Amino acid sequence: MEHRSEALLPLTPREREVLVYVCEGHSSKQIGLKLGLRPQTVEAYINHMRLKLGATNRCHMVAIAIGHKLCDDGDRPT
């Protein structure tokens, strides 16, 4: 299935940072602890990214991100 290119809107630096952790399999709670955010805030970032990427769910979002090389850990501090 092809993704609409217009659905691949640019992600903010914070969204990309969260996305790297999602791609690594971290939960919203774990990501929140690492970034100093509430889990609900992390979920909001994930939902915005999912819509921007045109994904139907979190797993689909990760697949799209991997396919477009958006899961590069250079987007988050070590």
C-alpha cells in the first residue's frame, strides 16, 4: 500500500525525539521519564505524529518511520 506523500508532514524536533524512543519500543511512561514529560503529553505527541505520517496505529507509524529513515537516534541526545 502506498502512502500519500502529502501525509508525510515535517515532524518537529521534539516529535522526532519521541519517535526514536517509540521505534526502540519504549512505552509512553518510559519516554516521559527520559524526557521529563507526562505520559499523557507523550501520547499527544504520538497521536500528532501518527496523523502527520498518515498511520492507522502506533505499529504502522513505526513501519512508516523506518521506511522513511525517521528513526535515526541522532535526533535525540545520548
